[in-house]
Amino acid sequence: MPVPKRKLSRSRRDMRSANKGIDPQPANLCFEGSCNGTPKLPHQVCSVCGFYGGKKVLVTKTDRALKRSEVRAEAASRVKHAHPESESPDKEA
Ligand SMILES: [Zn+2]
């Protein structure tokens, strides 16, 4: 069984212990795109808005949801135009 060669001084032991209570803090806040101070990691793309360096570089989950709802609304309007009489039968009367 490996054994430490020398006793760790009180100072060295306490220096190690001093770093154990630190938890990582979000250092940067995002103010690009739709964000208004969302915490993000430095030098990394914001996962909320997908912006980095003032440019959109990532398609986020929110973007996909928005696009999906647009496609659905467009499809619904197309159905309405194709069958206008079935949508409102007593509009002319
Ligand atoms: Zn952002």
C-alpha cells in the first residue's frame, strides 16, 4: 500500500481544503439575440438564443418550435383557402 513520504503540513492541508468549497459561477451573461442577461459559459455559444460574437450560429430548440408552429399555421390557412365554403356556410346569407 502506498504511503506518503512526509507529513503534509497544516498549511498545505488547509490550502487543499480551501478549494473544496468553491462551486463554479457563471462568469458571462448573454445580451445577444432574444437574451437579456442569460448566464452562459465564456467563449461558448449561448444555448438559449444560439448567438456567438453577434452572429446566429446555432439552431436552438425554441427556433425549431417556432418554425414548426409557422408551418402548421401555413398548412391550416392553405386548407381554409382550398375549402372556403366548408369553413363558413352561412356567411353569404
Ligand atoms: Zn443568448
